[in-house]
Amino acid sequence: MKTRQWSMVCLVVIVGLAGCSGLFPSDGKQSGTTTEPHDLSYPDGYGGSGITDPEKAIDQHESVLSKADSHTLTVNVTGEVSIFNTSMDFQLEQNTAAEREAFSESFSVEESTFIRESRYSSSNNTYEMNKTEDEPVRYETYQESFDSQAVFVQGFISEWLSNATFGEASRVTHDGKQVFRYEVTGVDSAEPFVLDFDGDPRLKSFNGTAFVTENGVVRSFSYTMGYTIADGTNKTLSAKYHITDVDSTTVEEPTWVTTAKEQT
């Protein structure tokens, strides 16, 4: 199966058309989070004062998800490109036990979708739908063996964990799960967090929050950062990485697949 990567080329197209990029931060609210006393043990690579071993933290996250039957990954970025409000949304649902996967991503400018790409794979069949601005929808169908390639490393999560400094842990309930909450107090390098929007960023501010399960899965990693680029322009960027429905993701065939079957 094709390597699952973000279509950063599409993102560059949007940035290039506008001439520059700078993203608005989100409101920073963490819905569904309550502080409660819990009997939890710290996962490998973590402690009460933050990450103790980044390599172990990354390995634990990847190991647990690689053994899961299914999970859902979403990544959201919101902000502004030049004078236009823009957003990027990415979602991947994977059920390795059933050999099914559904992927979608979209880039919007002023609430109007500029680029949309979707892919659905079931057993040995893969269907794709692509739509760019005013161009007609394009469909493609091909065969390839299902590959449960680890998609959970997407979103630069390994680079984030390698560069982030976590503060004191608190035990909370988040989205119905008992987890550790860590505030991200700083980063060693800003570059992994600008998501290829800019090169050589100079960090000015960084605020982030991570929710980590007892078995080491980073359920959520969200942040807002301020930085300066080489020409002195100040920018902000916010992003959220979210893992949900581990071992309970059911991948349904999207409605557009029927059209793809008819037209290819």
C-alpha cells in the first residue's frame, strides 16, 4: 500500500498562491477534560516531571498502536495564509483486522474547500477521489495488497516528543479515558512544529498540552506557537494531533466509492 503521508505539496500550493503564511491559533480549550484522582502508573519514557526518555516514549506510542486492531487519527491546523483564513484537516481510520482503511484530507481558504483528497481501501482494492478548486472530481481505482503500515507516526509526533519539554503531570479524565495531562513548557527546536510552512523559524512563544494514556499512547497533542522568520515577519501557528477509537474504529465504505466503481 502506498506510503501514507500528508499532501504537503498541496499545502505548499496554497501557501505559494497566497505569497506567505501565518496561522491563527485556536482557542486552546480542551473539551471533555476533568481533574480527578486516579491510580495510574507512568508509561515507559514518562514520569511525574515530564518525559524522562523521549526514545522510549516514542517507541511505546508506536508499539501499542501497531498492535491495535484499529484506530482513528485526526490532525487539524487552522490559521491564515496571507489575508485569507485557511485550515487543513486530515483524518485516517484504519482497521487492520478487517483490512479496511479510509483516508481524507482537505485544505480550505475562506471556508471554501480548495483541495480535497479521499482514499478508501478494502482488502486488495483501493479507490481514490480528488477535487481541486473548480476542477471536476477525478476518480481512480487500482489493486494492491493491504498493508497495515503504521500511520500513527504521521503528524510528526515522534519529532514533537523528541523536542518537547513537558511539565508536571496531572491525572485527569479526558474524552472518557483516564490519562496523564502534561503542559508543554518549551521545545528544543521550533522547526518540527511549523509543519513545513516555513524554514529556519525563530521561536517566540509556545503553549501546548499533551494527554498520554497509562500504556503510553499520546491521545492528544495540541499547541499554539509564535515565531519569527528570516525577514522579520512574526507568525503564529496552531495544530492538534488526536488519536481516538483504539480497537473500536469501524471503517465504513464512503458513499463516493459507488461513483468511483462506476466511472473507473
